[in-house]
Amino acid sequence: MYKNVIVSLSLEHGIGETAIDTARALTSNGGKIRAVHVYEPLQGSASTYVSEEAVAAALQRVKDDLASRVKDAPDVEAVLLKGHTGRTLIDYANEIKADCIVIGSHKPGLRDFLLGSTAARIVRHAPCSVHVLR
């Protein structure tokens, strides 16, 4: 059983409830579960064409959606991070000394074999155990 579990939540997909239930099953008594979503800021020149108000509104929607996903889970702490999803999750796992990451994955397509999905990056580089859900 694990004491410090990260549940990676992609707010665009509906696997969150299953992932949280899985984290509960893997977490020992007194353990901590953090539901983490990584908000990826606009890259490069794209940020030039989007107003600060639009960016702030989008970030607020993400915060609200994350809070909504965990509102019925008082044993789960919602954490919003900013950065590249794979690298940021790995860095956060190192920072909090996580001992397990629960992450969803889709069936890979050709693009994923060439570039690698977020779940694949996490599995390859995580400092802890990784539980992948399909």
C-alpha cells in the first residue's frame, strides 16, 4: 500500500472517478491522495494573440472544473500545476516524494508510438510506481 499517491486528472477525459477510486484502493490508512491537473500555458507566439482576460478566464474554468471533480471526495486534495504535463507531474512527484502515480491512458495510435503519450513518459521517468488505467 502507498502513503503518498498522485492521481493525474485530465479534465478533458472522464476517467477521474475511476482513477480516484483506484487511488483509494492503493492508499494505506493515513495516506494522502492528491488529484493533480497540469494546466499547459499557451506556447510561443500564440500567447501574443490571446488577451490576458481570456487566459485568466480559461484558468478560472480549469480551477472550477478541478474543484468540481473532487467536491465529493473530501479525502482528496485538488492540486493545479502549470507547465508541460509529463515533466511537471514527474517534478511534482519528486517534490512531494510520491510513492505512486495513478494515470489514465488511451489505446495508442501511430502518433503515440512516434512521439510517446503522457502516460508513457510518466511510466519511463517517474521516481515511483505508476498504476496505468485504460
